[in-house]
Amino acid sequence: MVTELTRSASSGEGAERYMLATVASDAGPMLIARVLDETMQRGDKVALVLRDGGIYAEPGRK
């Protein structure tokens, strides 16, 4: 599930926003780093947003 979520968030497919982790999650930093790494390798942009106790990835505009 984490892999699919990471791919979806970094590719910007589907919905506009993807929840990566809750603020209290230990996996949050690793998942965020993975999304940022994949996004940079693809040359895409992504914005990380902290909202309602969650960390979200939103596809960036080129």
C-alpha cells in the first residue's frame, strides 16, 4: 500500500491531494523523503501541505 500511495502521490495521478502520513506517524519522514526523491527524479513538482493532522502531497504546477 505504501508503494502504491507513493507512486500515486509522486506521479500526480487521480485526486488532487494524497495523504502521506499522520503527523504522529513514525513512517512519515521516510515516506515523505521517498515521494520527494521519486518526484525529483521524474522532474515533477510536488507541494507538501500540513493540514488537519496529516501531511499531504499536492501535484505542483510546472
